[in-house]
Amino acid sequence: MDKKELEELKQKLFNKKENGWNSKTNQEKQEIFDYSKGYIDYMNISKTEREIIYNSEKIAIENGFKDIKDVKDLNPGDKVYWNNRGKSMYLAIIGKNNIEDGLNIIGSHADSPRLDLKPNPLYEDSDFAYFKTHYYGGIKKYQWTAIPLSIHGVIVKTNGEKIFVSIGEDRDDPIFTITDLLPHLAQDQMKKKLSEGIEGEDLNLLIGNIPFDTDIPEAVKLNILNILNEKYGITEKDLLSSELELVPAMLCRSMGFDNSMIAGYGQDDKICVYASLTALMEIQNPEKTAICIISDKEEIGSMGNTGMESHVFDTFISEILNKLNINRPNLLEKVFCNSKMLSADVDVGLDPIYSSVSEKNNACYLSRGIALNKYTGARGKSGASDANAEFVAEIRKIFENYNIKYQFGELGKVDVGGGGTIAYILANKGIEVIDCGVPVLSMHSPYEVTSKLDLYEAYRGYKAFWKNA
């Protein structure tokens, strides 16, 4: 063979891996940038799972979705949703085909690592008022000190009144922070392991310094409670029935001189929430019933009645079967066994600064498209949902038919990496599942990085799946 023939053979046989921007026209690049603007706007008003569900429900209603509890009967083309306690949500577009043939499901999660307030959070020490916190999900504790933080959440009073809180996002709002030790006095701290440099019990939020009166003990704490009482009508006891979260008081923004990336808090897994939600809004009269899951509690094991381990999702599908007037014993199980799913969760993007933890041939890279992970788990695939080769081939075919950039990878080296998603939970119901999301740098940090191209390819890929799986 001559050199030209060898190159042609290489092009034919190799799995070509390249930066996806290389093949995009100027018009396609503009479409990616325009789509990303909507995502950035969505992220800046959706930092917690409650805010994600609130804003997602608004988008769904604007696009013709109705609360399934308000619908008597269902027919092909109908759009319904179930809001599960304001923290998770399931949406459906009824398909033309017999639902017994299965569902096409895409599932993401709205929760992200953060700091929660303890039930009794408020205390005073040395003329400072603090909130005690309990971290949620897998974090590097040192990353949460000396950064601006905002408080989001809800306080519920015993009379049923619900008070929504968001402090620190508006330019005129105060922000909060967790202090750290100055390097001049941190010799002992810096000798500790990175994981031990900041203790969980030291992640205390500094919230005030002015005393209410000079002649009483805990005067700074009293002043804070007085401010909260005047603004929200609450007492210290009302904090017992609250869900208040600390998240970075930083905007999600375009990143890089070329505006190719996005930096922001909570992109794991809100980027997949947005991509799947906006893709579903463009689906009309699908052949098979299209289901979109926005779950909660994934970062702590998917437990609880808003997590995927609960049976609320099963109840939603059962309600669909009831309102299609076809339900019967064991039909739900049959529907699940005939269903297919993309577990829309992020994957790690290779960071060349820390490349030693990745096996480069099986790593995902930013701007090479949507990332598929055949199995997660740890070490010997422990806890993994391992996708069947037949289903993997089917997803490849869909993506290739629509010219969607995609890549396959693993979460780090075999004896180093490990992680989990909601994939195994749905696989346990008999559903064909593969993880399929967006690569992320600095995952679980207060400020994660993604590629606009990968976001757009995820949106396109999810839409193609609902149309063709």
C-alpha cells in the first residue's frame, strides 16, 4: 500500500477522536452559543433542587404540560407531569405506540454537593454570630472556605406558612463566608492531609458581628434573630423546620477568551437537567411514550421519598396506565422490562494537570461530545449497572445517524476511580440503561467547568433518543 492508501485505511478503521469544534460551521457555533445563553440564565436562578423544580415546572407549563392530578384521561400526544414535593419531578409525553412496548426515559438529578444548615444552627462566639453546617454529598471541605456564599431554601412555620429564602445573589444583598486560617499561623494546619486540613465541624458560616445591646449575653445572636424576625417573622425555633442550603454566591458565566466553556456551581447534574428538559419541550407526538426524570438525593445515595430509590416514580407511571384505562396486574413491570433509558449524569473530563488519575485512552475530554459510560461503580465494577452491548450499539446508531458527537470513557483509572448514578436503580426494574452525560472539570467543587459544545450535543442527543429509540 502507498501512503495515501494507508491513510485511507486508517481513516476507515480507527475510532477518530478529535475536538468537536473542528467540524462546526460558524452558523453551528452560533447556535451552540445561543443555546448556552439560555442554560446560563437558567443556572443563575436554579441553584438548589427546589429552584430547579420550580423553574422547570414553569417551563413545562409554558409548553403545554399539565399536572397529571388534574387530568382525567390520557391520549397520544398529551403532556403531563408529577411534581414530587417540590424537589423532584417526572414528565411524560404520551406516545402513539402501545405503552406496553415500553418507555423512552432520560433521567438526571437536580441536587448538587453543598452545605446544609444544622437543625440548631445559630450560635455566638467571641462577638461573632455563626450558622453551623452539615455538608451534603462528596466535597473537598477546604474548597468551601474563603469564598462568597449565599443562603437558599425554605422555612416552614407550624401554622403552615412557607417562607422562601434567597440571600446573597442580588448585588445589594449581603453575602456570607466561612473563614480560613492565615498562612502565617497555619504551619500545623498545612502539615495535615488535604482531607484533614478543614474539619467538618469547622465549616461554620460567619453571619454577623453587631450586638443588639451591650448589657446582655449573646447580644450578637439576639441581633441576628431580631433581624430575621423583622424580615421573615420567624423565631429561632422555626429554623428547626427549615431546609436552608449554602451555595456559592457566584454567577454561572461563559469562560475563556473564546467563550467556549461554562463555569458555574452545580453543573453536576443541572447541566443534564437543562439539556434533557429543553430537548423534551421540542418533542411532539412521539412513537413511544417519552419520560423525563428530574430526581433528587442522587449525591447521597438516592434515598428518601424524593430520591429514585422511592416508589413515587412507579406511582407516576401507574397513574399514566390508569388514565390510559389499560392498567392491570403486572403491567407496570412489563412496561419497565420493555423500556430504554439514558441516565443523564455528568462524567469526569480529563484534566491534563491531573492526568495521572486517568487512563487517557478511556477518558472523556471536553469538547469531544456527549460522554457515554458503559459502567460506573468502583474497582471491579462494584455497584455498577453494566449496559448490554446490544443497547450500546443501538445508542451509537442513533447518535451516528444524527451526526451527534459522542465519546466513551470511564471515571478514572481502574484502581483509582469510582462513582455511581441512578442507572442501577432503573436497571433493577428491568430497563435497558446507559449513562450518558456531559464531561466536567473540577467536579463537586464550588465552580465546575464544562464545554458549550458538549452541552449542545447532549441536548441534540437526548432529542434524537426520544425520537428514535
